[in-house]
Amino acid sequence: MKLTIVLLALICGGAEVLRAQMVDAPGALVDYLATNTATYANGHPAGQDSECEVSGWRYTDYSGTNFFLLSNTVWSAAFWLKGVQGLSATPIGISNGLAGQGLLTMISPRHYLHARHMGTVHTAIAFLGTNNVICLRYPLEQAQAGVDTDVGILNADVPPSVGFLPVIPANYTNWLPADSYVQGIGMNQDLMLFSQPMVLGGQFVMWNSRFSVPNGLSDKWDVTIRGGDSSNPEMLLISNQLVLVSHNYFVQGGPNYAKQIDVINKQMHYLSEHNHAGSDYQLTQYSLTNWPAIR
């Protein structure tokens, strides 16, 4: 019996070592996320000039009388992620909202996710398309889909120049560890996108602005979330595509969308039917099968 227990311990211990080697090995998704994201930062110094996605935009209260000022906004030529797919899915302003506070993120041509604690969006929303043209839409209804997560529906589909974000798949733990940091990307109310080292385990995605991921961005690229950043997205950069994983709920974390996929899809279906959308969009789960599985 004692010999059997020792052998089992050795086998289990060996499996854990092998798994750790698989997670960190070149070609594994963890290493890819770090090196792929770091590549985009080459030639860009960390800081406001590189990390702000737009120019011609200012931090102000975009009320009905000056909402037109957003038409001066264009994608910044100095932005470190210029041209990455999915940037347009988060708007550059909401009427009567201060700057980029409490923004939503599109998850289909018609639906969006929004932090429930920020209340209901009920005014005009300005998206900046990839063609630098402003697209205005209006929300119709929101429905709760999980911890601090509301799904909403717009009055009409957004054009392809705005688009939407795929989400991390429900089975992501086959490729990503649930207990160690991976290289992510955060966004704040200044329309800055920056390094967000994150742990994707459990019901919440957690992050730490004083950390850096091996082979990823240095901690000079980290930005601490502050009041007003709530609802803005947390993402991974896979190839040239942003993939949605969470939103800013508190300073160091937010809900894990991968754990809410079924209920989000259910509420998307409800909102489409209730508002006679004529379509029945569901979440697009980004496939991770191009990378070796860790389990």
C-alpha cells in the first residue's frame, strides 16, 4: 500500500511538471499571447501618446449640444494597436456621459455587453468605424445575464466598419491555465489600451497592474483601473483580433464571460424577439484549437 501511494504521488507530480512545461513552452497559447502582444509594442514607448487609440478627441461631457465634436475624432497614427480588428466595437462616447466612462462593447451586429452597476444606457452612442466615420445608434433595452453583466440591444445593426468582438470560448481552460497570469489588454475612460496581466480562473477574471508576463509587455505598459473605468472591456490579442474576456467591475477584476456564455446567449435571443429585431444573433466563441492543448 505504501509503495502504491508513493508511485501515485510521483506520477501526479510528474504530470504537474509536464503540464507546467506545456503551458510555458514556445508555441503554447500563453507564450503566444505574450510574444504576439509584445510585437505590436515594438517601436512604441509606453505612455499616453502610444496607448491612446484616437486623436482629435478630448475628455469632456458629450451632451446634446457638443456631441458633434466627436466627428473630429480619428484613429491615431501613433497608436500601438492601430489597425487591430475589434477596436471599433467599443464606442468613443455616449451622449451625456463623461468622456469614455461606462462604455459598452458590441458582441454581435446588434447586441452589446455593459456593466450592470453602471445602470441602463439610454442615450445616443457614437462608434468610430475603421473608415474614421462616426456611426450613431440608440439602445432599446438591457437584460441581466450574470454578475454585473447586462446584455443590450440597439435600434439597428452596426455596419461592418464597426463590427463586434468574439468572446473567449467556454472550454478555454483546455489551452489556458486557470491559476497563472497571461498577457491581456485593458481599456480605460481615456480611450487608452494597455497591458493587463490577468488570471482567467473561476467566476472572475483578475488582474494586477504591478505585474508583467514573461516575454510580454513590461510593467511600464500597465495602467491601474480607476473610478469611471467601469464597464470598459478586458481582452486578449490573438493574431490581429481582440477577443473579449471581461469588463472592469472593480479595480482588479471583472466577471468571466466564458462562465456566462449560456445565459448571455439566452438574453440575446430574448432581446431579439422582444424588440422584433428580425435576426437571432448569438455569441461568437473564438476557436483556440490552433494551439496545443494543456489538458
